[in-house]
Amino acid sequence: VLLTQSPATLSLSPGERATLSCRASQSVRSLLAWYQQKPGQAPRLLIYDASYRAPGIPTRISGSGSGTDFTLTISSLEPEDFAVYYCQQRYDWPGTFGQGTRLEIK
Amino acid sequence: EVQLLESGGGLIQPGGSLTVSCAASGFSFNTFAMSWVRQAPGKGLEWVSTITDSGDNTFYADSVKGQFSISRDNSKNILYLQMNSLRAEDTAIYYCAKDGRTSGTDGFDVWGQGTMVTVSS
């Protein structure tokens, strides 16, 4: 399963809404996870099963979608949200990653 | 506290071998599958290998199949990745990660801090 994330880079200001996309080359049902990675840090699980927040993840971060099209939404960007985001399909376990979307401060 | 701590990275010459380790604590290690994920400098995440909870089944990315070997010691709570015939393109940070699927969190829910492997002469 090939995952394509878009856009490659997203430039927004704090307080704005961010919408990140992940498209799968075939249906992965709802078996998709999202991760956040900040510079010099390990990735952190944000969302699993397409829409379930991992423990400790703020409610401004949400996931949606099923089949081949998925979206990660951050409703109102905080300074700590600027990072790189990866999707991972879990249908073909253990799963492969998309190439990432860099969310940068405008 | 749930924790993963990698070790064993370093500088290795092309063609050499290296084994990296990951010590787990704070959870029932023998009930979760474990994985290695790598990240080349300035690049994205690449899944490398996974081993099931019992160690009976292993999975590899095509890019490392026949070259890397994953194993685990459930009596010591340690995960290993043996890397042979190393090439420059294997240069990366190697992360170990816990697979939360069996506890209902279907993703890599715990990550180590990573260990850097540099393949260069």
C-alpha cells in the first residue's frame, strides 16, 4: 500500500486551521494512524484507527476518513503544533508510512 | 513509566556488521509486537522490521530483507536488530517502537529516543 501525503509543506499562522491529507493507493478501511515529529525528537502517535486520539492528545487535533482518503485537522494552531506529520497505514500490518507533511509557521 | 532505550549505534565501515539493542521497561514486553523504524538524515520515516510478541514471526521491509535480522529476548525485555553488509544508504537514526495493537491502540504508541548508525569509511 502506497501512501501519498499532501501538501508537502503547509505554511500557516498560529490560530489558523490546518488540514493535512493522506491518500492510500488502495482501501485500508479505517486502519490509519497519524504521528507528529518535532526536530530532534522521536515521533509521537496522535491518531489511530483514523479518528481516535491517543492518550494525552489535545482535542484540537482530530482525524477523519476511511477507505483511501484521510484527513488530519488541527482546528486552531498552537506554537507547539508546528512540526512534521506522518500517516501510517495499518491494513497491511505492521504498516508503512507516508512521506510526511511539514507544517511551518507563516 | 513506559520506556524504550536504544543503544549500540555508531560509526561502521561499509560492509561491516552492527547490532543495535532496545531495552524496554514499564510494560509487559512479552505481550506486544515490537518494531524498528529508521530515519535517514533529513528524510522521512521508514519502517524496517517487526517481530511478534512471542518472537515466532518476523517481517522485513524489502530494502533490508536478507540483510537485517530482528530478534528479542523476553526474559531480559530487550529487542535487537542485527545489521549485516552495511551500506551508506543504511545511515540513519534507528528507533524502536512498541506496537499497541493488542491493547487497542493500533499504532506505534511508544518510541525510543533513537540510536544513530553511520556507515562510512
